[in-house]
Amino acid sequence: PETKSATDVLPDLLLPEYVITGSEMVSFIEDRKGALDEPDSQTFTARAGRGEREQRFYDTAPTRMPLRKAALTGSEERFLLKAGYGSFATPHVQVWYGNRYQLGDITAHALYESSDGHVSHADYSRFGFDVAGGTYLPKHLHPLLASSRLQAEFHADVQEYGLFADRLDIAIPQPDFRRNLVDMNGRIDLISRRNRVLDHQLSLVFGHLDLEEELGVRDTLQLSDYEALETRVGLEGRAMIRQAPLPLDTRFALHVNELGDSDADATRPFFLETGAAATYQFSDGLWLDGDLAMYHFRGSDHASQFRLYPSLTVRYLYSDSWTFRVGYVPTVDEQTLSGFRRLNPYLMLASEIRHTDIPIRLEAGAEFDDRKSTSGRVRLSYLRSGSWARFSLLPDPVLQQWDVLYNGWSSIGEVQGDFAHSFSSRTQLQSRAVFRYSGSDELDGSIPYLPDYEFRLLLRHEFPFDLSLQTTVQLVGERSTGTDDNLSAWMLLGMQLEYRFMKQAGLFLRADNLLDQKYQLWNGYRERPFFILGGIVFRF
């Protein structure tokens, strides 16, 4: 069933009386140490964490795009089990459950996958669990609470993997690194919309990361252990006053981090944001959006800082299908050790954490949606930041470790286009193209590991004889490494077939890296070659 949360009524893209929704049509060729997801998850509900701010380092996460609302109608199924076995001794099991009740809904998802790895000491295992749900409060409560929605979500990820590098065969004896981690996060929301008094939202957010690293000599002995802990708690609020001539949207967020591996001189990171936004309508098709935000923040290795940023955006509705915008939107983006770990699983545990201050950000764009079969958007942006984080490989012999550096000013110019089209009820397409220019004053060149261009295409088709096909193409351009040895561009092709021989049962076959590309995400790390996984699916 469709179990969208109440926060979905406040999307980023709006047209009159219509919402361009996001889709979870997910690529399945990502690094297995990263977030695992499957196309089937969109059958139940989008599980993207709303509490996590967008990470602006690499645009290789699963694609989220505009898609016509009629295409996201939910499902009559309540339970799905997917089990299979793949190359490199890889068992894979996933279970979904979703249901809607008279005053609420619940969704749950569990995952287990392990593998011997495509090279020695690249084995891994992973268990993931997600649960979310909510209910609506009775109408006879106080007007501020009547018919409000109380919802909660929880995500847990337990992993073990080897930190490997092909170039380590030059070292004798060979060091061996392994990592174990537990990453949990969740939130509780009290949400009220179209309230007689005012629209409001109050949220409690929390997270915990426990990372353990074992250092030893390969196949010989264990030398030492390291551990990094991060505990995050926060309170967020929002109030929207719609009755006034100038509607006002106020917000606040306070997040505090406790880093368990900090020394006596380290500081406790925190992030405080307060702000107010208002919209003034000049005419039927012209709006001015204004925002004033105050940030007070501190990382793990510097004193607290204060920023006051005004934002202005002009929106113009050209027609019922087209809208244009241009604006100046500076921000401070919150960063956490958990977020950095998702970007780079090989990150050094003692890396400094700083929030990203972006005093200059210019954006312009256009959105299109014909409310029938086609939607898309184009966005041009330019930003400049003095605290942009970049990864740097540590020297020999610790080639499995990466540090985070913040020195120098960084600039990024980007053109991004998203396109979604439904050819019919059986065939849907989504694509994204990104062209990027970057520069680092410290390196006098491009930002390391930020691709010059990216392209992704997802195509899904259901044949009339109970066979469905999803294909994905991902092209990543050349990336600078900060040295003369750049990483070359690569293209990945993947597909998934599913044949339903019964209403409740079917067979699936998934193939990743069909062209057997020898690609690298980082220096010296050989990613997984051609991979195939097959199994059975049960639906009820």
C-alpha cells in the first residue's frame, strides 16, 4: 500500500494544485558497502531518511527524480520475500511488509547479504533493518493537536567488511584491516497540516554510530584495535502561519554530537539553525521567496562560528506546465561522521568533522510537468566554500585509509537535468545528466574525485507474458586525484529480470557490470567485476 508520510505535502518542487513527486526507481550497481536498495522497495514506501541533509560531494547515489503522480499508486501487496544466491558466494535475503489501517500505517524492511568478495580480504556481510509508521490523533483533542499525525521511523545497519587495496602486495608482511560497524538513526514526528490555529511540526531525531577497526598481519596475527563512536540527538520544529497576508514559515533545528574517540582538546560538534521564510505574490504567475537563516555551529576541531544568511528566489509560472526560478541561497550544510562514512567506507576513524559553510550559492532552473506522462527539470548552480571537505589517501603503508581535508577555497559550477517519461502503463524511463566544473585554490586544479560529468538512465518494462525488465546505465566521467594520475571514465550496465510463474511467486535474475568494466571509485581499489544473482520472490 501507499504509505507516504505527512511530510510529503511539503516537497521541493511545486506547481499549482499539483506536486511533482520523487521516485525510488533505484539502480542496483552500487558498491555493496554502501546503501543497499532494490527497485521493489518503491512498491511499498520510500525509505529515504528525511533527517539527513543532502550530501553534496558525489552525485552517484540512487537517483531521485520528478515523476508524474499517477505512476505512484501504491500496491495491493502486503508482504514480499526475496531470496537468492550470487557470484562470489553471495547469499541475499530481503523481506518487506506494509499495511494501512483505519488511522495509520506501518512499513518494515529487513535485509541480509554476505559475500566472500571478488579479491582476497574484500569479503563483507551486512544486516539492515528499517521500520516506519504512524497514526492520526483523535479530533476531540486540543485544536493544536486535533487530527495531527504522530509518526516514527528507525533504521539500523550492521556491517563487517575488509579494507583492501590491490597495491598492498608490495608490502611484506602485508597489513590487514577489517571493520565492524553499527549505524542506527531514527526520528519521531508530530505533524499537523491545515490546522485551524497553525500548521506545525515537532521532531525528535537521534543517531548512533559504532565503528571498530582491527589491524593485523594478513593470515598471521592481530596487532591492535581502534574504535570510533558518534551519538547524535536533536530537536527540530516548524510552524507555518497561513492566515496572514504574507504567509510565514518558521523553523529551528538543534543537533548535538558526541564523538567517543575525541581527545581532551577536541570539541563537541553541534549545529543550530533557525530561520523564517515568506512568499510575496506580485501577480498570478510571479512570486518572490525570501528567507533569513541563522546558523551557530561547531565541528570537532575548531571553535564555534555564527552565520546570518539571507536568501532570495524569484519564481515565475509560465504556464500550467512550466515554472522558472532564479535565486541566491547560501547555506551551512550539517556533516556527521556517519554521513562521511557512507561517502567513503575507508575513511580514517579519527578524521575531523566540520560543517560545510557555503556563503555563495547561486541557482537557476526550470521545471516541467504535463501531468500526463512527462516531467523534468533543469538546474544551474554555482557555489563557493572555504570549508568544502575533500578526501585524501594516506601514504604508505596504510593505503586503506583516507583522511578528510578542508584547506583552501573550493568552487563548483554544475548543470543538472532530470527527465522522466511514461511511455505507457508498462514502460517508464528516468534519466539524469550532470555536467560539472570544479576548482580548488589549494590544489590549483579540480576537486579530487568529483566527476566532470555523470549520466544515468533507468528503464523499466513489463511484458504481457508476466515478465518484467529493469535496466540501468551509469556513466561517470574522468576524475582528478590531485596528482598526475587521474581516474579514467567508466560505464556500468546492469539489468534485472523477474518472471512471475504464479500470482504469488516468481523468479528473478540480476546482473551487475554486464560489460565487466575494470573501474575504480578510489585509487588502487578494484571494484566488483561482472556479478550475477538469481533467486525466488514471494508476494502476498
